[in-house]
Amino acid sequence: MNKQLAFWGYAALLLVLLAAPMMGAYPIFMMKLFCFALFACAFNLLFGYTGLLSFGHAAFFGGSAYIAGHVLKVWGVTPEIGLLLGTAFGALLGWLVGYLAIKRQGIYFTMITLALAQMLYFVWLQAPFTGGEDGLQAVPRGKLFGLLDLRSDMTMYYVCLAIVVLAFLFIMRIVRSPFGHILHGIKENEPRAISLGYDTNRFKLMVFVLSAALSGLAGALKTLVLGFATLSDVHWAMSGHAVLMTLVGGMGTLSGPLVGAVVIVAIENKVGEWGNWIASVTHIDWFRSLGESVTIVTGFIFVVCVLLFRRGIVGEILNFLRKPRS
């Protein structure tokens, strides 16, 4: 019953997203939302299902964004090649970082990923092809497979939606496969998984590479959609965004990161309008500055979720639905 309910829920969501541009939704905002939703889902695969907290995912997201933007703009490759190269770069970098990090556990693993990501941040800052503090600008979209002109926002929207849906189905397949069950076992009790004969370091490295590759795809897609890559994409705060979206939506749930991405991206883009509306109602001018202090709002949301919704929004809903049966 739960699987049927989930199927029809995802089907309804897909229909809404297909009709969204015709219902007045802004395609650029929606595509940005798709990219960050994919990024959150990729991070959740590592954190939510394997229990590995990485603060280095900005390196994969932003690094792939720069690589994809460079090959699209300078080399003049087609969009599909740019996305593939960006994803491949994320996977390769993920293998390197993961190989060094998985030998440690807990906070030591987290700190190694953060340290390596910050080292790479300064590489992107100094590298000549990244544009430094100005970022990589004017990245062309081109034609997908030489047929679909991605300069049209509507065409780009449906291509972006198709890519994210396929990536989400791939993540769903991983989670529900025997490989996914082993990852869950590692998260719950790694010593027991080792006693059963599993090489847990090998499995952790594999899922780290998969998560990094999908994060790279999200970053490359974001550059293709928006036409630029900046230092904020590789800054450690971007890794914090992934953590925030996953925890707010629901760690260890398939749809949790999607909800978390909607909440965080909507807040970042609409908090200024909401602040103006609140100021007009309450006559308190301070609320008009919320657009410049978006981190205050996101921090408040995070604190509320940690205190009141320990499982995240989706996690609490699923727990409530399970209660009558138990």
C-alpha cells in the first residue's frame, strides 16, 4: 500500500512539474530548484543512507560546474559532452577525496572532507580559467545532440526535468538494491557488517564516488542552466546548504531532500518579498532587511526543525503515518 501511495504521489508530482511552466511558474527558478534538489539527493545518498557526513561536497558540485562551463565555453563541446565531463570530474575527484577520507570515521572523516574541499577552493580561486572572484561567465547552452536548442528556456526546462528525474530514479534504484541494503547495514552497525564478511571501506568508497558524481552532474547542470559558475559554488557554505536541505527535508528518506531543497531555495529567493509584505502588515521596517539577512531566516528554520522535527519534514510525516499501525 505504501509503495502504491508513493508511486501515485511521485506521478502526481511529475504531472505538476510538467505543467508548471504553463501554469505561470518561472522556468529559471524551477530549473535552479531542480539542480539543488539533485544535489541534496546526492548528498543524502551518502549521509542519509550510509551515515557519512561530508562537508566537502561543494568541491564536487562547484568543481564540476567550473569544468562543464569551461569545456562548453572554451572548447565549444555540445551540452551532453559538457554534462558528461562535469559528472566524470565529480566522480574522479570523489574517488580521490573518498580514498583519503574513508580511512577515518566520525568527526575525523568530516574534517578531512572539509579540509580537502577548502584546499580545492583556493585552487579554483587562483586557477586562470575560472575567472577568479568574477567567476566563469557567459557559458553557452548550445544544442543538445545537435537537435534541441537549449537557448529556449522551455526546452531547457524539460531537458533539465528529464535529467533530474532519471537521476532520482537511479538513486531510488541504488537505495532499494542489495547494495543499498548493505549501505544501510553499514550505517546502523558497521562492526556487524564487517563480521558478516563485507569490505565496508570498499562499499563506502563506492557510494562516495556515486554521490560525488551525482553532485557533479547537479553542478554541471546548474552551469548549463544559469550560464555561469562562481566561487560560491565551491565554498564550504555550499556543503552546508546540502546538509541543511537534507536535515530540513528528512535525512534517510527519498523525498526528504526534495522538500528541503524547495524550502531552502524558496526562502533564499522569496524572503525579500515576504519581508516587505510582513513590514507592510506590521509596520515594522526591520523586516524589509530580511532579503539581505537570509542566513538569519535559514538558521531559524534549521533550529526549529532540529528542535521540533528531529526526523525532518518528510520523516515526521512518515512517522505519523506509521503510528496507527504500530
